[in-house]
Amino acid sequence: MFVTVFQRFCQGAKDLEYCDVSYCFQLTNETVKALAFNCRQLTSLNIAGCHKMTDLCIQYLSGVCHYLHFLDISGCVHLTDKTLKYLWKGCTQLRILKMLYCKNITKQAVLKYSVKLEKQEYNDADPPSWLGYDSAGSVLTLNKKSRPGSEKAKSLSQNENKEAT
């Protein structure tokens, strides 16, 4: 359902320049392909936290989105050094690239390919649990006891009940 709706949206948004689909767990290489091939005027794209992205999605983007100035791929744990190679070749106007929590992109590749960037942010740390998935891209399931803040909420609730009596 999401894929079809997103593809239709992209078909009707030929002049789209800015797109933020960060933390969208339904986003796939195919949906990014629809975005890239239909919205070739993109100058800014945020796909941070989209754990299904692979080098293929960046290959689609760099093949046709030549006006891209800003790209955030933070938390896209399946991206590798090939991503930077594709961006270097196809997105010649890219100036700002964020690559936080990209474990499979090496520091050597970042140093090699980020020469022409005005700004880049990079680390190869494991993604934080608040992203909702682990370093392999597997979605984390939180039980009620391990949810952040659940103990604090429980104690606040108990205090409210005591005050009400």
C-alpha cells in the first residue's frame, strides 16, 4: 500500500526540490527509485533512519538527481563505500553529506570522497537504540518493562493514585 501511494505521489511531484522521509521504515530501494526517477530536481533529501536502504538506492539517486546539494543518510546501516563512489560520480553538486551511524562506510572512503564537500558528518558507531533497529538493520522490539521512561511513568502514576485517595 505505502509503495503504491508513494510512487503515485512521486509521479505528481516532478518539481519537488526538498524531501524529508527520515525514519520511514517502509522506505525501500524501489520507493527511492520512484522518487529519484520522478523527482529529478531534488536539491535536498533526508533518508536518515531508513534501515532498508542499500547502495542500490544511492545508485538510483546519483544516476538522475544531479542537483542534489544536501543528503542525510545517517543510520542507513547497509550502505557501504560504494555509496560514496556513486555520489562522487553522479551528484557533482553535493555539498553537505551526513553519514552518522553508517558502520559499513569506512573512514578511508570518507577521506577520499569528501574532498569536494563543504560539510560532512561521519561516524561508524552502532546506531543508537532510539532509531528502532540494530546495526544489522533488524527492527528492535521493546517490551513494556524495557521501554525508556516506563519505570518513571509507573512511579508517577502510583504517586498520582496516592494523592487522589
